[in-house]
Amino acid sequence: MLSDSDRDLYTARLAEAQAALHALITGQQTVIVAYNGESVTFRSPDEGKLRRYIGELQAALDGNCRGPYRRGVIA
């Protein structure tokens, strides 16, 4: 179960990722998502990765996994 602070963090990251996907789909060729002083750059070919990232965040918020990053937590 996520703590309130983790839930707030993942909700914010989910909103950022969804906005990035919208920008990518509507024609912006490169989107940068920043968190905790680090950033990830997505380009059109990375749409699938961005969709998986969004799915992982949603799963964490729904309580379906221990965290949004099954391959490793970025805190």
C-alpha cells in the first residue's frame, strides 16, 4: 500500500507522463519528463515505452504492484 506522500508523488508523475504523451501524439517530436533532478527524453518511436510507464504508474496507484517501476524504484 502506498503512503499518502508516495501516492501524491506518483499522481504528479502520472499527470506529467500523460501530458508528455499528449504532446508526443499531437506532434511535438521530443518530450522530456523530469523527476527528482533527473530527466527522461521520449521521441515518437518511444511512445510504447511512455505508455508502459503510464501503465506502471496507474498500477501503483491502484495498488496492483509494489511500486511504479517493477524494474527498480526511482525515488
